[in-house]
Amino acid sequence: MKKLAIGAPLAMLLVVSLLVVGLATRIIGGSGPSAGAMADIPAGYLTIYQAAADTCPGLPWQVLAAIGKKETNHGRSGLPGVQSGTNFAGAAGPMQFGIGGKAGNTWGGLPVRQVPPDLSYGMDGDGDGIANVYDPADAIFSAAGYLCANGGAQSADLTRAIFAYNHADWYVSEILAVASGYAAGGPAGLPSGPGVERAVAFAYSQLGQPYVWGATGEGGTFDCSGLTLRAYQAGGVQLPRTSREQWYAGARVGNPADLLPGDLVFYAYDLGDPATIHHVGIYIGAGNMIDAPRSGAVIRIEPALRGDYIGAVRPTAAP
């Protein structure tokens, strides 16, 4: 198991520094909580999720919160292993770290121990000198470190980071979907709403459908621009057929921090040349998109921030 290169005191210093200077480190997915998130996440937990995510620049706090929701309903679950002991697999605490058994020992060392000297994933998040797997601050800061070490930094590979947390593709999809709902301005799934809401709702309804190159819905199959084409047709907006043509079908979104659900996000081989655009997806909030990725894959939720991102377009706004 890899070790963290950052200890609890430095983690807390980073949190304070980021809050003082007001630095927005998360380029995509840095939005505040949605009304649904405010209603669902205990206030104390919400603060910890946000502070812990800031120790890993680029990690959306919504992903941490979604894991906390999935694992223990933000510590409210009464199942074994949440407040004490372990579950059947040896996982413990509000973020369900493995402390032995089938779940392994990603926490590292005893479930409650003095720190330092250990710089394992189990860290002291609240600065009291104890790394306690059952303490929300310790567990959530440790989860941020674990995700960061496995691809979460700068949202470079959120799919891989979440998969490392629980090795299942369905788990990744569920976490990203919950995270998107926690973002302010998050996905609107009302099919009777405005055009962008109908477009996003259509994209959600196609999750799990297979990718077929050149397909625009025939037999429930799509390629990337075929999905965006049909999604916006459902919203009453006609787009061109290909991703390169769709690049010119709306107002450009210049700053990734300004992305809204329903925006089309584009990817190119040469970031200085839109003629090399090769892929498009529909942004849904929290740094995620719905797209038809490639042959052999299915329509799914994936991180929108990656190395070949060239920009975004808002089809409901004039060019």
C-alpha cells in the first residue's frame, strides 16, 4: 500500500492557507452545495468534506461527500462498523476504511492511535494528535488523501480514484451520480422542464446503453455526438451531427469554472486546433459529464476534466 507524502499538521496548514487566500483550487466541480446537499448532509460533515477536499487541489468535495453518503449515510448508519468495531469485511468508521479482513488495511495500523510517526492513509484530520477511524474529521481527511494518491488530484482520473476506493464499476457510477446531485446547479432531470433540463434528462436515461460508431439512437446505440444530438433534440434544440460541427453550435464557455449542466464539453488531439476535436460529452455538474466514450463501452458518467479538454459550448445561448 502506498504511503501519503503529507502528514496531518501539513494538511491542516494547507486547509487554513486555502481558506485565508480564498483560492479556488478546483477548476471544475468547485461549486457550492445544492439545496439537496444542504438538506441531506449534516452541517458538520459538509464543512469537513469541503476542507478535506482542499488538501487535494482538484478533488471535488462532492465526491468525498458522495462516498460518505454511500458508505454510511454520513455516519448516520446504525450498521456494525460505523461507530465501533467492523462490518463483515473488516471496514470501519464513517468512510468505511479497511482495518483488516477482506477489506484489507487501507487505514494502516491500529484503528485508534497516536500520530505521528505513521504517515499512512489513516491521518489526524482534526489535529488532536489521534488518528481515529471512527472520528469524522480523521476519516474524511484520510479518504481525501487516499483518493488524491489514486488519481483524484486535479481530477486527473476520478474514475480510477473512486474505483480504488471500492473495486466495482457500478460503485464508480453511483458515486459520480450522487456527487453531481450535490453540486449547486447540479443535474436537472425533469423531462417537462426547459430544453437544457430535457437534454440532461435524456442523457441520464441512456446510461448503460452501448456505444456504436456512427449511431444516433438506432436500437438504443449512440456514438458521442449522436448522444448529444438526440439529447438536445429532446430539448427542442437542433445540433449538427459531428462533434467538430457541434463546437460551433452555441456560445463558447471560456472559463471551466463557469460550466453549467447541459453544456457540451469537447476534447481534441491538438488543443490549439478545433479541427482535431474527436469527442464530446454533456456536462452534468461536480466535474462530471455523461458521454458515449468508445467502442466496447457503454454510456456512462465520467470526469469532464482531462488532458485533452479544449473547451465547452452552451447550445441554448447564441454564438
